[in-house]
Amino acid sequence: MTAYGLLVSPSHNRVYAQAASRLVKAELTVFSEQALGGRVGDIQETAIGGVPYVTFSADDLSDQDVRLLSNLSSLYALFQIEDGLLRPVLLRPLDVFGSDLLTIQKYSGKTNEYFTKLLLNVTAMATDSPMDLVTGRPRVLDPMCGRGTTLNQAMMYGLDAAGIDIDGKDFDAYSAFIKTWLKNNRVKHQAEITSVRREKAVLGRRLHVTLGASKERYKSGETMEITVVNADSLLAGKFFRPASFDLIVTDAPYGVQHGSRPKGAGPGGKGKPQLSRSPIDLLTAAVPEWTRLLRPGGAMGISWNTFVGRREQLAEILTSSGLDVRDSGAYQDFRHRVDQAISRDLIVAAKPSR
């Protein structure tokens, strides 16, 4: 058995940093269970020279195995440990763009980009082909995409991604950001915003971006597509085909700041429709619709604030839609504090293969 040490990224914010080692430990355990045949063991949080590491042991890690591990959310560097010395392991992450794609946006309520990557990773591990994350091109949907953190992470991985969000300001902000970022980084692309109509009625707006990781790839037709729709998530089936996504990944409203969909007008029927802040009400209505968009063998991952919804409630919603909830110990060890009003957790479920 070979011993390894994973150096935890020092780039976290203060609160997330307190949980980072434990979260990447659980993430690594999921990778081992779902994609590596349980060959990674003895996973522990360890301090080496006063610096936080996650150590583990494994035999015969192939180049493809290392390529998968290179995408762990909080991985900064990986070493083999030999006689108390650290020998660097060459990492091969999927990233096709610079990290500023994920970090440059700053706004209140933004989901931590390390956690977004973690959620996408552990959801991908629950599919019937977990290694497709590095050997294939799973298609990603975020049905409550906000200002696009999940979409940007999928783009970093070189994946096609789509999102839907009811907030017009978030749609405008993401459209402006991504077009500016692509232009400033001289990424070859085409981007357009159009109205989506059905029977002469406007259902929403759509941003569609086609881009290439390089000019050569763009010219050869090896492109990625990012699609964002400004509409109610419950109407997702009107914009996307059934069984067209491998991964559905989203961060449910925390019940603190962000709403998610209309719940009717204010008191007395006056005023504009308000936004429901209950993830349970929203997910009860939305998960069946999202499930229809998920291919058999695909997986859905949802993060939420445990102060406004119990894990058992979300599990029941997913199960009622025909999904199989992943409930191993690793999948139940992601709960962590965000702030005084938010304790975040995630839940992942797979759609049975036909």
C-alpha cells in the first residue's frame, strides 16, 4: 500500500476553511466507493508540519485514477509519503480555463465555488458511469442557477451546461458577466439572447453561448454550449427535452435571502408575486419535473439549509419521484456551518437505469 497526503487548499474563506478537511475527506470516500472500487482506504484528517492534510492509502492508482482525484474540490497538491518525505504527484485536472472564471464574481449570496465543485463531483459519482466525469462529457443542468456558479464550474470541466432561474436581474448579471469574461479572455464564441415563444406567448428569455476551449477547437467544431433560461423552474420541461441531462445539480434557497419561484401576490392579493423561501415547498413541486429531464442512470444533487428543511423530508421528495437516494456514511457527512442562520448539507439520488 502506498501512502498519500492531500494538501487542503488554503484559498477558502475563514468559515469554509474550518470544514474543508472534513468535507474533502467525505468527498474522497465517495470517490473511492463509487468510482475506484474501494481501493482508497485509511482516509484521515492529518496535520503535517502544522498544515492540514487528508492522508490516505491506495494500491495501484492508474493514470486515470489520478486524473479523477486531481479534481477533488479542496485539493491543492497531492504527495506520495515515503519515509516521512513528500514526493509530489503530477496532477491532471479537467480545468480548461483559468480560476478567475469561478472567483471573479463577487455578490451577496454567492455559493462558495469550492462547495459548488464538491456538489457537482459527488453527484457525478452517483451516476451509473462515475468515471464519465473524466472520460466522457456528462451534460449538466442547474434548475435554480442564480448567477451561474454551477454553470461556470461545468464550463471549467469542459462540459455542456444549462440553467434556469426566475430572477431577471440574475439572468442579466450572468449574461453580462459571461459575455464580458469570454471577450476579455479572447475565447472564441458566439452568444445571443432571444425570447422563447409558445403559441405567440413569451415564456421567457434564453441566453445561448457556443464556445471553444481554444481557437483551434472552435474552428474544428469541438465546442461547448451554455444555455440559460429566465423563467420559472417549474416550467423547465418547456425549455429542455426529457432525459437530456446526465447531472442535475442545484443549491436550494436557504430561506434567508434568496427566493426561488412565485407563490402569489402579497396580502389581500395586492402587489407583485412574492418568492417562496421554503425549499420543501419548492422541491415538492419541482423535483418531479426535474426528474423527467434526467436520463436513466443519471443523478441529482441538491444542497439546502438544514434549519429550514430536514434531510428526511428531502429524501422523501426524491424517493417519491422514483429516485434512489445515496445514503452511505460518506454521503451523510457533508453538513457544515455557513453562517449563524445557515447549516448546509447535500443529498444525492440516482435515477434507476432501464
